[in-house]
Amino acid sequence: MSTAVETAAAGESTTAPIRRSGSSRFTPRKIRGVIVTGITWVLVFLFFFPVLWMVFTSFKSEAAAAQFPPSFITQLSFDRYAAVFERGMGLYLANSAALAVGSTVVVMLLAIPAAYALSVRRVGRWRDLLFFFISTKFMPVAASIIPVFLLLRVLGLLDNLWALGVLYLGMNLPLAIWMMRSFFAEVPYAVVEAAQIDGASYSRELWRVSLPIVAPGAAAAALICFIFAWNEYFLVNLLTAVVARTTPPFLGSFVDGRGQFLAVLSAASTIAVLPVIIAGWVAQKRLVRGLAMGAVK
């Protein structure tokens, strides 16, 4: 009998802490975590909602898109996307793609060796060179547009894709050099010395040894340059007319004196943001690592 009582008492004593641990499931720390997570999702939804509404509006008719208060139950179709391409958006997309991809490739081909020379194999007066590169970003574009316009007009290069490509190159090259320099600064110099001891040439040391280490950073720099070139509006709007027109000015053509064509504009905007979204999705792993490089020494 005494043994059974002792066993029962021991069972009660061992199960008591289990009930206490179950009652402490909602600790203040966990409650704060749930609240922060909920607020984060609400903020993400608020930031994403305009994009979601733009995509939804692109499937509406013009009458339904202009309706106030807006209606969530309406007939949807792809007619607005067909109307966008009937207005010639394919040409503007091709111009944007050619300029953004071409200028980004040239920028990276120039920025990588320049940044390498300013970080790993430092040239003389490298601080002055860095200041010179960043000083080209001090002047607003609006302050230099008149000389650029007059120069291109004299050379007969207004409304020219090649002229725009050179301007995009000058716009993004300083940024790419500064970003790549911070990434190359993370390369262990022992790796560079080992390559030199093995007899690696300068080009092999740069492209085969150092660049693979900073490949995520290079992907981040290239994506940022691509986005800046793809979204550039000011230069294209003032220096082009028809031949070299790109997507951003084309989007503005849907708002004129006859009114705002919201449904067609939403369809064109949805198409315009797709290349950037796809590029970011493809490079997302390298992009996260690249943006984190240089943050912690």
C-alpha cells in the first residue's frame, strides 16, 4: 500500500512541472514577437497594395477603372494589354532593354578592374581618384542638361540610342566603382598573394581569383545599375523624340488633355515593372549576399 502511495505522489510531482511549462507557453517575449510579425505583415501589405491594385486595374475596362468608389466585382479581360502593344510599346521596351542591358554590361566591365585597382592593387593617389568619381554625382542632372543638349545637337546625336548609352554609362559608372571597391576590400589579401606566388597574371588574378569571391556583390551592383538605367526618365524625355524613346516617357503619354486612361496605363506599368521583378527574382540569392558584403568587417 505504501509503495502505491509513494508512486502516486512521485507521479504527481513529475507531472506538475509539465503543467507549469504548458501554462507558460505565451511568454511576454513570444507575445512581442507575434505582435512585431503581425505589424510587419501589415506594413508589407500596405506597401504592396498599390502594385496589387495596379495589376488588378489593368484587367478592368476604362469605365470600371475610373469608377468611384472603386468596384472589386467587375468584368476582367486582357484587352488593355492588347491596346498597349497596339500603341507601339514593343519598340519602347526594346529600346529600354538594349540601353539597360548594354550600359550595365559596359559599366561592370569598366568598374570591376577600376575598383580592383583602387582596393586590392592600389594605384597612386587612389583617394583622389575615388573623390573624383563620386564628385561626378554632385551636380544635379538638371544643371547639366542644357550643355549636354547643345553638344548632342551640334554632333547630330539627339534622339540617338548610342548617345543615351554613353550618358547612362557616365551616370552609373561612379556608383558601380564605389560599390565594387567596398566588395573587393573584403577579399583576403592572402588569397591574392597565393595567386601571385603561383604565377598568376594580373588578369587571371582579377577575373579567376578575386572576382568569384565578390560575385554576389557584382550581381548586386549590376542589378542596381540595370534598375537605374531602366527607370531613367529625365534624360530620355528631353533628349529623345521617337527613335530612341524608352518605356518611362511612353508611360507618361497615357495622361493627356483628353483625360487619364487608368486601365491602359496600369497595363503598361505592369509590363514595365516585369523585367525588373524578374531580374531581381533571378538574382535574389546573390543580391542578398551582395548587399550584406562590406557591412561587417
